[in-house]
Amino acid sequence: MSNIVKPYNETESKKKQVEQMFDNISGNYDFLNRLLSFNIDIYWRNQLEKRVVECNPDKILDVATGTADLAIEHAKKTKALITGLDLSQKMLDFGQVKVNKKGLKNRIKLIKGDAESLPFHDDEFDVVTVSFGVRNFENLEKGISEMGRVLKEGGRLLILEFSKPTGIFAPFFMFYFKRILPNIGKLISRDSRAYTYLPNSVDTMPYGENMKGLILKNGFDEVSFKRLTFGVVTIYKGIK
């Protein structure tokens, strides 16, 4: 199990601090995502979406949905009913505006909730997705186990998360990720800790074979993963 890295202080729970952090940065979140990733985050989500479409799902849960980018993509590419869940009400509020503008409020329901205590019945969803959210869980194993619980037998968990790149590209990326990105994020979001927390949380996050082992240990029979963009991110697929 990884060390718990918190955004602001050591005393309050990580869960409470993550909620506060995303409330703080919600107004600039989408803009910063595009800017800091050079729009590559769109490509990463598209790669995840291809794996969702393969399942032809009827019901999808998007955990840590944020401003609902991935939930909206699910609605565009599938015929499923989608539930998006997030800790931060302010992120959900921005997401709801986007959902309404796209005429998708009959397909996408956004609710405030905790990934480690999902308010759903067992075996309810065909697919559960989480995009750049698992590193924010306070108890990663509990979160994975809960996502497995609400999946139907044979259902798929699809996780998109930062990992650590290798090869000649790695030192350049790590310099950007640890030195440049936090300063740009701080300047625009006006939250001095949120974009320092990002690289720190990735540092302690299991990835690759370690993450695969963790998913296998917590309710999944078959797990595979694919590294993207020199390993900057990884997509994990777990089958219940």
C-alpha cells in the first residue's frame, strides 16, 4: 500500500482535503487540464473510451467524474445510461452545466459521493471508469474493492492514471512535472498546493505490475495494462 500524500496538511483526512482542493480549483480545472497536458489528455481519454465502446455497456459508472468530461464522452460514444460520482460538489456543478448544454441530462446523472463507499447495489454496472482519480483515494484498495462490488459479473473496470515514464524522455518529463507544471498551476488556479500535490501523489502511487497486483487482489479475475506516451499514463483493465 502506498504512503498517503495529502494536499494541504497532515492532520485532516485526505478525503476532506481532496474535496476542498477540487472545490478550490474547479473554476480553472478544464482549462488547466488542456494547458498543462498540451491537450494530450484528450487523446488519453479517447484511448480509454475505445475500451469502453468494446463492451457495448448499458450502464456505466464514472468515478471521480470531476467536471464530467469522461461521462460526456461515454454518452457520445455509447448508448448507455451514465452515472458520474465525485467528492467535490463544485466540480459537479461545472460538469452539470456542460451536461445540460449538450442536452445529455436524460443520459447522465451526476451525484456527490465517496468512491470508497459507493451508494449503489452490488452487480449494478457493466463498466466502471475512473480517469486520474484513483491516486486521490484515501484507501486505494477499498476504492478498488468497492468498484468491483458494483460491477456485474464479467463487467470491466477501466482506470486511466499517471505512472512513471522510462527511457530518454523520463528526465525531461519529470523536470516539467515537478518544477514547471506546479508553478503554472499555482499561478492560474491560485491554489499553492494543488499542483504540487499532483506530482507528489504520483510519486507514491503504485503503477504497472504493482497496480495490476493490487487490482487482482481486490475482486478481479483478470487484469492487463497498457502504457501510453512513454509511460506518462497507464490504462488498466480489470475483468470481474
